[in-house]
Amino acid sequence: TEVYLTTAFPGAFKGYHLHKVRAARYICLKGRMKIITYERENEKWVKSEFVLDSSNPSRLFIPNNIATGLLNIGTEEGWLINYPDPSYDPELKDEQVEYTEEELLQGIVK
């Protein structure tokens, strides 16, 4: 499985997107990151939040088809690694879907 590193300055937000095929496994190596997810339940998106902190390492598993955003809530640059499964495949052109939070709150499905 490929591994990649995402970095974010304090207060920076990255997202929202979901993967139709891949699941994610996140671990915070530096700083504190809030992982915000939206999962489809009963015809609407339901929000959840998780905090990953490098001072207390833990892994967060996010299945496919869950919209995800990353927010650095720490005071230093945040480093988040991901072990996606399956690994990245450039042939899967429509595998990643981008969302705005407004679209998720409106219940839009792409």
C-alpha cells in the first residue's frame, strides 16, 4: 500500500472529498488534526468529528464513500499520513469526488 503525507499550517482546512473505491487510514505524526466526516444515513449526510494528536498516536479508519475534511487545530504545522487501501491508481479518474460543506448540508450526492 502506498503511504503519503499531507501537511497543513495551523488553521488550514483541506476537504471535503470522498473516495468511491479507497478507504483511508490516518495517523497524525506532528501537531493536532481534526478529521471531519460526513456519512450518508437516511437520505442525508451525518457529520462526525475526530481529533488525532501526535502526542497520543492513534489510527483512524475511514471507509470509502464517506466525505472527509482535515483541519489543523494545533499551533504548529500538522503532519498526517494516510495508508490508502487499495493504493492510488491513476486509471481511476472518477474515484475521488469533491464536495463543499454547503453541498453536504443540502444533502447533495454526486
